Amino acid sequence: MDAATPQLRVKRLRAVLQSVRPFSSPKIELEQYHTAADLAARILLLAQSHGDVAGRTVVDLGCGTAMLAIAARACGAGVVIGVDTDADALADAASNLRALEMEDGVDLVHSEVGSFCRSVAKRPRPAGVHTVITNPPFGTRTAGADVAFLEAAAALQPQVIYSLHKTSTRAFLLGRAEEMGYHAEAVAEMAFPLPKAYAFHRKSEGSVAVDLLRLTREPPAAATAAAAAAAGE
Amino acid sequence: MRLVTQNLLTCQVKACMDTAATPDGGFLSYPLKVVPDAGGLKQVASPFDEGVAKSILPRLDWAALRKTAAELGVAALPEEVPAGAESDAGFLRSVYALVFDIHLEEGNLLCPHCGRAYPVRKGVPNMLLRDDEM
């Protein structure tokens, strides 16, 4: 970690992430919304402040254009794997990785997310994935899609999961996380910008209130608030 | 895709997974066999990171990595991780190069249990199942 101020670190990472191109053919049924560079930068720097990125094995579930995977790699993650079920999104991801000369540092896997996590978890030894970072579907098109992603993430048994969800679902998801054997808390509230990616959107630009949930196998440390402050928000 | 990722992947076919566990703790559908097309392996030297090498070592399934390395003919690994390996820079470098520098670009991953082939194109393994495999 360099000595730059938190604000400067956000700015630098955001500058890298702003070159990540959005979905070339977004699919509404998969709720493929582009994660904004600013949001991705803040998420990864927050995770970084908890020691969950640099040198770690990080899996991005439903990686889409690889925004979060790229952010993780830019923050020094040792192993980064992006998993997505959509071939078009993975082609976008590969092209983004090439443009940033990261294609040899991030692996992409074309797989249904739940099936990937459960099959990996079936191996006799635990996978040793430290961090799962995911911006799952919010479950507005397919009810339960958000919970299905969390369950898949939990099946991998990582030390920590970062997941973006609509703030309106917070109480429900915190409860579900406990049932999955994780301690969960909302570590940041953010506005998720929804650009006019789909024809049915009437307004050219809106946003939805989202929580960054952090799920840990151990009870969360009291330092969370300080860490969030260090991440620049 | 690099061997560090191949070291995680296992067959996703339901009928195969359901019959893969053996009484002695083995798992027959793992590791997936790396079968490159002609010229389908790419070697890219990545800068050695000792911290990453140390943290990855205990997380690898060593027996699976050893089997894959032997099948590919790229390295002859000892049966167990040698004692003191985490402070042996030469050993760490060789493992690091093995798991991070060999990329399967074109070819297949073959399940050693049911024989299912997962094609790898442009470095991305396609693990999607047909309906009758779920």
C-alpha cells in the first residue's frame, strides 16, 4: 500500500476503471448493469483496507465486464478469477482485460455461478478462496436471484464476501447470511447509477440505493467504521 | 486459464459429482485433465511475487497439481510439499511459474471420471452444462 491519501487512491483507481467498457449487448433477464468505476473503486479500496485484496485469492461471481475483477487485480490481488454464465459478457471482459494488459493476470470461467461454486466446494479440500466480490442481480427480474448468488458465494466458503444489494432488502439479507453461517453487516451505502441501458427505462438516468454487505466467517471487528473512513467515504 | 485456476475446477455434471467421492476420501472427477490442442499452451513469464507464492502454497491441492504437471510433462513435483518449502526461494519460484505462467489457451479439460470434455477457447473454459447433465 502506498502512502497516498485515501482520496488520491480512489482517484487513481477510478482513472484505471473508467476505461472499462460496459456491456456491448446487455441482457435484461440477467440484470446486467454496468458497475460504475467510482463504485467499484470504493468497494475494492474498502475491501483492501480490511486486508481482503492484496496478495489474496479473489473470485468475482457474475463478473460481467470484469469491472470488479479488474479493480481487484489493480489493488494487487494475487489470484483473480471471474465467473459468468454469459458468453457475450465474457467476451467484453476479455476485451477489457486485454485493453488494460491484465489478460495474463485474471482468469475467466464460463459457468453458471451456483454450479461453479457447488462443484468447486465438492472437492475433498477446501478451495482456499479468501475473498468473493460480487455485484449480483438485484432480484428485480428473477425473484431470489440475489439470494441465490449469496448462497453460491457461501458454498465456496471464503473468509469474506462483499456483495451489493438493494438497501430495501437489507434486513432480509442480513438474516439469510446468518443462516448461511456468516456474520453480515452493511459496511457502506451507495447510489448505484442506472444508465439508460434498456429501452424500457423512461428516465435517462436514475439510481437505486444499494448496500455493500460484508459477510465474514468470524464476527466483524469493531474497526469497520474506521476502515470505511480510510477507504475514502 | 492458468493451472492455479484449473486446480480449483471440477466436473459439474450432476450424475458424475454424485458418484465421485470414494470411501478413502478421494474424488474421482478431479483434477480435470488438461488436454491442449497443438500450440494451445502459452507460456508467459510473470514477475515473481514471494508473498503470493507463500500464501498460495498451502491453498493448492498439491496431489492434483502434481498429477497435472506430470500429465503435461512440465514438472516433476515431489509427492508432498517438502518441509521448509515456504522459505525455499527456489522451490517457491518453480511452483509460482508452474501455476501462474502456463496458460491453456485452446484445448479441453477432461473429466477423469465421466469423460465429459469442457472446451477451452481463447483461454476461457466453458463449463456450462446441457439440461440433461444438471
